Amino acid sequence: FDLPDSKGGLIYLNGAARSPMMKHVLAVGTKALGRKLKPWTMKNEAENRTKELFAKLIDSKTSDIAITPCTSHAISLIAHNAMKTGKVSGVMDAVLVLQNQMSSNVLPWQHLCKSTGAELLVAPAPSKPGKSWTDSVLSLDWKKVKIVAMPPVLWTDGSVLDMEKIAEKC
């Protein structure tokens, strides 16, 4: 540590929010940040291993797996490519999302729909006792739906959607 000389007094360390960093941690961190000067040269065995394990888990190929900095970045890329490839191209198309869904999975689709004229179809929250999000999703008119963008579990209350039933509808 690199602490000030206390001249025999006490030094108060608020470790809950800002503890001092050990010198060797600074050295390792500085070296790691230096690698970001040329990220295209970085070899990341952990990323490759993660892709291998995930591909095995979902019975896929590693070339089908993309690792992105964050979910919102990945969803934005998907929405952008859906527009550029014509998957969603106009008023005869719709993207299906949930009411109260996390904004990172809504804003890219709103932009896509505004840019193409497609409809943003929003499944409303269940309003009657005994009704589920799955019921709400399946009760909608799916004629124009080209993309379904929803989580298996809603972030606001932990409600679980039956993705197998929803996949059958797709």
C-alpha cells in the first residue's frame, strides 16, 4: 500500500467504498489496460472456452456464439441487422415485446420500428388473476410478427414465461 505518513496518529480507511489499492494490483491492472491499445491482438482463452462450453450446453457450434460487451449492445446489433437484411422492412411487419420489459430490450426495437414503419407490438401485463405473461403473449394477433424479443423471466417481478409455448407459436 502507499499510505500517507500518519505521524503517529490514526489513519481512517473507508474500505466499504474506496479502499487503497495494493501496488501489485496497480501493476497488473496497468498491464491489462495496456493490452487494450491493440484489442485485435488479444488472445482470450477464457472467452474461447466459454464459447465452447455454451455451445455444448445448447447443442450448437462455437461459430454460432457471439460474446459482446453487454446485452444492450448485442440487441442493438441484432435490430440493426434485422433492418439492413430486410427481416423487418415495413408496415406489414411487427416486433413483439413485453410491457414493462427492460429498456435495453425495447429501445433498439422502437428505433427499428420507427425507421422501417413496422409495428411495435406490446404484450400487456396480465390484468386478471390466474392469467400469465405467456397467456398475454399468446392471445395477441401474430400475423405480422417477425421478431419476438422477450426474456424468459421478467426483471420487474420474476414472472416466468413459458418459452416452449411461445416458441411453438413462432
